[in-house]
Amino acid sequence: MKPINQKAWFLVLPVFICVAFSAILPLMTVVNYSVQDIISPERRVFVGTEWFAAVMRDEELHGALLRQLGFSLAVLLVEIPLGICLALSMPAQGWRSSLVLVIVALSLLIPWNVVGTIWQIYGRADIGLLGASLQALGVDYNYTGDATDAWVTVLIMDVWHWTPLVALLCFAGLRSIPDAYYQAARIDGASKFAVFRYIQLPKMRGVLMIAVLLRFMDSFMIYTEPFVLTGGGPGNATTFLSQYLTQKAVGQFDLGPAAAFSLIYFLIILLLCFILYNWMQSVGTQDKTEQAHG
């Protein structure tokens, strides 16, 4: 029997080393902090699950979690359908297609802190186009003083920034559909809605799953844009989980509760992504079964 050559593992070793330093070791450090009370650099006391219990009783955390869930759900409900519509309306080929792709992708190239600064100026009533226009129309808009205005502004800012990502993914999914499907649909006299329902949407399911998971994870960890735009205010209207965590760790220097909350935060994201992934997989399996029986 010919011995198996194991030398290929040496090619993978640098990847394992990078992952260990960039992910595993910091995670172990967070776990270490989450079970200790760090009184000073030289003095630490083991407290077990005390910080986890304290975090779970924190009412401010509960409020931040509800705001975060509401924001992430709103992001998905707006950006996914809007991205699909944008992808369907984009030219399929030619120089117009290339031009539209470049224009659509422009907002994705802007750094997150710059996006927050742009919308901070854009929404001002004295010099901002949005704020001044709404004031001229008689709309009492003030994202720095009204909680609803601030929350909606953050949502619109995120939609403007990240809907192109969904559109580009959907566009790639649409371009991968063979022309034979469209030819068969034209022969059968299928309507545009029927083509979308039975050809385009099923073929885009893979990229849509990626878009949903990416946008959910990113929106659930949003920090820079609302921090620059509103600073988490007015009050706690736009204080999401990541900003609450930063306040705990940096502002109050409560490393133990912050570490415990980081682990809970990580598990929440994993759990919700797992639920979303399995739900989309079950929907896809159900649709394939219906098509096979139809």
C-alpha cells in the first residue's frame, strides 16, 4: 500500500497560524476576561458566571438588543427587495451595463466614517440638502433632536450605502441564468411576473442567501455610521449593541461585563444566522418539491 503524503499540510499551516493569532487567541482572551474581576493589572479575582448574569439583567442591554433586532429586520425588508428590483432594471450587457455597474458600486467604495459624515452634513437644516429641503416643505425634521428622525435617517443611510451590494449579487445571479430558460418562457407565453417567479427568483436563491446573511451580520454589528451621525442619540434612540459594548469596555472600562457581553453578542449572531440559513434552505427545498410535483 502506497503511503499517503502528508506534506500538503505544511501549505495549510500558515493559514492555521494566522487564524490562531487573529481569531482564536483574542477569543480566548475575551473568555478569560469574562470570568474574572480585573481589579488591577496585578490583581484578578475569579467570578465564574457572575458577569454573564449581570449582563442578562441589564435593562439597557435589553433595549439595545430590541433596537438592534428592529434595525436589522428593517434593513433586510428594505434592502433585499430594493436590490432585486435594481438588479432587474440594470442593462444586461453592453457599455451601458458596465457604466451602470460602476455607478451602482460607487457607494460601496466610501469608508464607513465618511458615510456618517456625509449624512451628518446632508441632514442638517442649515446647510444640508435633505434637511433644508424638508424644512422648506414644512416638515419638522431634526435627526439630532427627534428619536424617530434619527432612527429613520440611520436606516436610510444604511440602505443608500449597502443596497448596491445586494443589487450586484442579484445581478450576478441573473447573468448566470442560461438563455434557454428565457426562450422556453417566451415560447410558452409566460408573463414577466411568471418569469421572475419561476425562473429568476429560484436561480437567484443562492446569491440571495449570501446577501441576506451578509447584510444581517453587517447590520447587526453596525457601529461607525450611527456613531458619527448621531453619537447614539438622541438619548439611546440609535445606540445599538456594538456601541453599547464599546461604552462598556472603553467608556466605563468594565472589562468583565464587556467580555461577557461580547460572547453573548457573538452567540446571538451565530444563532440568528443559523436560523436564517436553515429557513432559507427549507424554503428552497419546498419550492423545488412543488416544482417537481407541478
